[in-house]
Amino acid sequence: MNRSDIDFDQLKYNAIRGNVVEDLVLNADSKGFQIIIPGAEPFSGTGSTLGEGILNTMTNTVGIIILANDPDVCGQIIDGLMNGSFVVIVENRYKNINKDSNKGDGIYQIYGLSTGLRATTLEHDKYSTDTNGGWNVVLTEEGAPASGIFLYATDLATTRALFESLTA
């Protein structure tokens, strides 16, 4: 989703766990888009690393493959990715659902909420078997103050409904 589409006035963090978002609302007529990447490791290259400085921060990256290259993909997706600022919510492979309390609180991780994800890689290799001739995209957020921000609202069913309500 475009970061500018988030209604930050209605963004609600958990009162005790400051890295848990309980409510995320988009501005009227705004929707995010689902990214579905087939394969055993769909978001390969997605994660966080320490960015050292006077105050240490995190650098977050989200890897996406767009399995197409045509006028619509270029005009409607790639051109927008070139200069936009984004938030991506990833459904984690390792879900921590066996814990006694807060079951499912680690399923949905939010990248880009603090400072925005921006394209740092937009590569098209017409003959790449990794992308089926499509696009390799890496979105990067620098200067994030937290090691991880998660979407979790009350229980797993409520969280899934919130997550699904954000997409077109």
C-alpha cells in the first residue's frame, strides 16, 4: 500500500507492547494490493539488519518478484514503484502460533510503517528464469527505530479480517 494512504491519526498501537499495531486504517477510497509470490520461499531476501550510527536503527528490505513485463505492468506498477513510499505487511512463514497467549501475534509483520519502503532495486532481465522475464524488486526502509512491527488485533481471526480489509 502507499504509505500516504494510511490514516496515521487512527493508527493504534498496543498500550503495553509498542511494536504491535492493533488498528491500521486507510484513507477513504484507498486500498492496498495483495502480493502473491508462488514457491517455497516467496519473499526471499526480506528481513532486517542493524544500521549503525549515533543512534542505531534498522534497515528493512522486502523482496518481490513480478512475473510479467508488459505495458500495463510497467505503467501501473513499475513506474509507481520508482518514486513511491510504501508499507508492506508480510505473512511470516514461521508464525509462533504455539504460544500460550497472543496466539498468532507474530504472523503479520509490517515493513515501512516508520519511514516508508522505497525501491532500491528494479531489475528487468528479459531472459531470467528467476522472474520468468519479469521484474526483481527490492523495497528498502532505512532508519526504522524498531526491530519489528507486527499487526495483531485481539485474536487471530480479528487480525486476519483486519489484514484482508486493507486490500483491493
